[in-house]
Amino acid sequence: MLVGKYLSERFGDVEHQEKIDGHFVTDAGLSYAFRDTPIAQELKFALQIQNLFDSRYVSVISFSDYNRAGSTGYRVGAPFTAMLKASAQL
């Protein structure tokens, strides 16, 4: 499985003075199951990769703007992350 996610440019403030670039992030996944093995009815392995190309991006923008003098906070997106999962059905 290969998944691409795109978020277009947006603004970090209510007056649209601070532009945040858009970004594209690719995730991937692969799994395989062995059936009727000597140790289990099914033995399954899965690999999940988030942010395959290690893109740098702003994932969340939060701001408080009660009187237009509010503050803005940014959260960076998750870096390249790989997870391996193994499961067995006995």
C-alpha cells in the first residue's frame, strides 16, 4: 500500500499575513501472512512507514487571536518513522 497526502498552503494568522507552504507526505505499508506454520495457524508480519521521504513540514497551526495580538504555535510533522509488527494466531 502506498498513500500520498497533500495539504495546500495556508496561513498562520487570522489576517493572512503569515503564509505556510503546502506539503506532500508519502506513507507506505507492506504485510505478509504465513498460514499453517508449525508454531501457529497464522503468523503475520507488517511493516508501516510514515513520511517515507522524510519531508519537513508544519502539521498543526494553533493560534489565539482575541484582539489580533494573539500568539501562534506550530507543530512540526512526524519525521521518517518505521514500525514492524508481528502477530500470531495460535
